[in-house]
Amino acid sequence: MRTPPKLAIPDSAELISDEVRKLLRAAEVGDRLPTPKSDILACAKLVEIGDLDLAGYELSRLGRLSDFLYRTFGKIRGFLDRRTEEIYVDPQLHQLKRTFVAYHEVTHQILPWQRLKFSYTEDDKVTLSSGCEKTFESEANYGAAEIMFQGDRFESEAKDFDLSISSALYLAGEYEASCHSSLRRFVERNHRPCLLLVLTSTTRVNPGGKTSYYVSHSIPSAAFTLQFGDPFDATFINPEDALGAVLNSGGNGEINLSNLNGFSLPCVVEVFTNRYRSFLMLYPKCVAHARKRVIRELRIVFPGVNPLQRFGSRP
């Protein structure tokens, strides 16, 4: 099963979560949604500069910056200047991505072991092994998600919602997070059995113009793995496959899936596509309904409440 690098949980995950909790308390986030970025930056003692031409900046100061700063994302998307306590974020990025990049750099600042490593003057060169750099970047990605989703708050709220792509997208709007990251977190940390496949279409020519898909990542919840193991270790999904038929139908569907005890269970298959990827969520049909249900990504329904009530209202 291929796990996305950004979902890799670093060994220091609990320490990172502790530092993020301290930051959220210091910023007095409380019940506020989405996470108030200005308060987070203030508590981390950072200022965000978003109007800088990072491409030009890279060329003019490449020789004067630490390798760690300008290699953070391969191509500069953002970096932290510890001398001036400023975060530089590429203004051409989508607003949601800019927020994640800012929180990525905030994490570099608040983790004490990273702060000590990068105390430097302007003309210093900081040398990192590739393994150390990857570790620090993984830690910063993990911390950025912890800040955006406010630790375990997102997963706690997800428990109240039915298993569905619509539920994850509703929560994405609440937290002002990307659809991709919200779907990942919704499934990965869900207490119920569910699986998310992240797909890209291929150029393979199939009869009838149907599409084949490359499985970029397979993201199960712990409960799904315990019940079904790893049933989707294939690299490609073709139209003749059960999942391929659903993907090419233009809607949702069902398939039968054998659990680890050899029993075949009907499973719901939901499909969502954004401009970049296709997402397939799968879960057993017998999973009980939760307290809240999102309908067609436009309405949220609570037991005993008029189903035409405005989306996003609370019981």
C-alpha cells in the first residue's frame, strides 16, 4: 500500500503535537474556525510577507541563504528568515496552499530542536544531511496540518458526521483547508472502516473511450485495515475492474469486498474529482449513520430538523 510522503508520521509526532497545542493555547484559538492565522503568526513571533517575487528573490540571494531555506520545497514556495522573523510565501499559490506553507514555516520556528539547529548569521552556511533535511520537512508538514486542523479537533468533529465525501468537504470549508488534505485526514483518522484512493487518469486508450486510473496513494483508516487488510495493492484501475466500472459511470456505486474472515460485504463507493486528482472513498454499507449528514455538499441534515435547513447550521 503506497502511503503519501506528506502523510508519513515522524517519530517526533507527539512532541510536535505538544508544541502545536501550546501555540493554539497561546493564540487563544478556543472554538474559532478556521484557525486564525494572524494570531498564530503573532504568537510564533513571525510576520508573513506575501508580496515578494520569490523567483527573483531566489536568483538574487541564492548564494546567501541556507540550503535548507531555498530547498524546502525544491522550488521556492515559502521560507523562514530567522534573522528578521519573517515568513515569505509565494503570492502565486492558491490561498489555501499559502496558509499551509505559512504554517509549515511556523512549525520550523516553534520546534525547539529545529530552532537550535538554525541559529545563524546572514553569511553562514548551514549544512544538513539529506536524511536530516527530509526529517525536518516531514516534521514541518505534520505540524502545519496539526495547526490547520487544530490537533484532534477535526477528527473529533468528524465522528459526528456520516462517512461520505460530502462530510469531508463540508469540514474542509469549516477549516478552510484543501479538499485533498481534508479527505486524507477525514479517512486516515476516522474510527470507522473506510479507504481513500487518490487517483490520476492515464493516457491508455480503452474501448468506448473509458478511462484507466493510476493509484497514486491508498489511505486506509486503522479500522479498515483491521477488517479488510490491504485489498487494493494494484497500481492501476482499468474500466473492466469493479472500481473502474464505478469510476467510469459518472456517479457513485457499490462493490462487494471480502474481509479478512472471508465474508463478502457490500461496500459503498463514492467518487469526487477536483482540477488535479480523482478521489475514491470506499466503506462498508452496514456502517451505522452518524448524528449529522451532509446532503449533496449543499445541505446538512440533523435528526428531527427540516432537511431544507441552511447548510452549516447547528442543532
